[in-house]
Amino acid sequence: TPIKQYSNIKQKRLSPILKWAGGKEQELKHIHPSIPKVVNNYYEPFIGGGAVYFSMNTNKMFINDKSHELINLYALIAKQDKTFFTIINEVMHNWTLLEKIVQNNSNIFIERYKNYSKNKENDLYIKNWVTSFVLKHNIEFKGMFDTTFNVNIPNFLREIEKNIANKMKRMKKIEIERGTLPNEDILDNMESALKSAFYMHFRHLYNNIEKYKIEHSLAVVIFFFIRNYAYSGMFRYNKSGGFNVPYGGIGYNRKNLGKKVD
């Protein structure tokens, strides 16, 4: 049977849905000219982020990877798993909710930080304030506690407390070195602190999938989430096998995971 003639490179292609070490997206302009003009079947034993795969237009495509988590992600997206997409939507709803919490209470966040930076309020006061703030604004946070990933919420609350305290210390140090921060920067940092807490909680869940008996679709979403919001797209594990990359920072605050899988 003669091989069907067609263009082997897509004119419009999907971008990789997550950053992967050794990704080839920036090298496609060099790779494409070297691909045969006719490709019937495409095989990729280590798919990674899939930059080349997503750019190819062939009859049949076969992919694999040593990372079972990555293959699980592609499998759920390929079969349009409803649970997976529902959880993704819940995650991004909560991500946006954190933005609104900062926006709706901007004056409070600015006042707290300025008092702290002027030494009017100490670390213990901030710690107690964070706890009381979450309790006082429980309606705004409520949506985050009633979703599919309602697992070990006390850990999430501890992360909020820790990340806001650490962020305030960091901001205070920056002000000493560079001068007073404008209100917009204070709010960006406070949003980053809340979102870092959210990320760190998901990182905790990722490192304890089996302990919490987290079901398959949620486990895949957690993997997808932390791999997209980890600092510089890195993946690194400690001696105990725990994923230990921190949150990407302010530049990741408005990153929308949902758009990657639409």
C-alpha cells in the first residue's frame, strides 16, 4: 500500500501543556527541516513536554515516557476524563478566589504590612492576625474548603500563616535595601503569599498521595498543577524522595492552568 502523501508538520499546533527538562519547543525551527518529508508513523519513547509530538501531523503516533505520572496526564486529557476537567476547573476557581480575597481586603493587607514594616506589629501579632483573618473571612475562603481536594485543610491553614509571615519578612528586608514598596507591590506580594500557600499545600498532597489515598484523577491534577507552578518549571526531589521545588513567585500569580487543556 503506497504511503499517503501529506504535510508532516502542522500549520497550527498545540503548545506543550507543561514545561519539561530538555524541552524542544525553542529548537523546533532546527528540528523540523531535518524530519523526512513523508512520515507514516511517529514514535517518541520519551515524550516529556511533547513539543515535537504536538507539532507533527502523521497517520499514527506512538508515545511513551518513563514518568508514569506524565503518561497518566496525557491519557486523561486524551480521553476527556470528566472528573479530571472538573477538578481543574475547581482548582482555577480557587486560584482566582485568592486574587479576589486580596483585592477585596486590600486596605487591610496594606495596613498590616506597613505596621509590621514600621515595627508597630511583631511576628507573633502577624501570626495571630492571619488566623483571625481566615476565620473572619470564612465565607470568602469557604469555597476552598468544600471542594474535591478538601484533604488535610489544617495543613493549608498552616501554609497560609507561614507564607504570609515569610513574605512580610522578605518585603521588609527589601525595603531596608531598596526603599519603600508601593501599595501595588505590597498587594502583589500578598497575593503571591496566598498562592504560594495553596501551591505548598498541593505539594504536600503530591508527596503524600498514598498516605491520603487520593483518587487517580485528583492525583493527576495535583501533578499537573505543581509541575506548572513550580519555580522555573524545575523538578527536584530531596533524599527522602519528596518533591521540594518552591512556588514560582509573583510572575506565576495570574497563570491559568485551565487554558492549557481547553
